[in-house]
Amino acid sequence: MTRDAVGPAAGIHTRMPIALPKDAEAAWLDLALADAAAAIDLARARAVTEFVHHPANPRVNNARSDGAESVEPFAKPAWSIQFLTASQPPPILQYQSAN
């Protein structure tokens, strides 16, 4: 499920995943929660909105890469991301070399 982006995610995209905190797990998985509207209300009310984002090591794009170092902050990316504004269709990423 997704929602309108809020917090830091709004600077990257218009939508974001609905991620529930660990303490909402039991309520989300409760078999008594059979009403779809109630499940959506629970997800919206308990959703995590403060995501942290950072440049990641380019090895995350290689399926053979494995290990936590792939998702740790990457201090010196070889490129920077410039996002198009809403007035420029379509909303895509542009990559520019740092050199």
C-alpha cells in the first residue's frame, strides 16, 4: 500500500510506502481485523512517515552484491541527483556527473 508522500520522502517522490512500526504488527496481523476500511484506517493512523534517505553504494544495483555495506551511507557518490520540478513533465530522475 502507498500514500501521499510526507516528511523527507516528499522531497523524492509524490508517493511513499505505508510502513508500520513494530508495535503495530500484532494489530495489523489480528485475524479479527477483517474489515478492509478498518485495516486501511489502522495503516494510515500508525504509518511511519520519517524515513531517512542517503546516497547508497552503486553496488546495490548488482544482484551479486551482498552485505550491509551495500546500504550504508555512501560518502562520495560519483553523481548527484537532480529532481525535476512539478512543472516539468514527466517526473524522472536526472543524473549529473560530479566531475
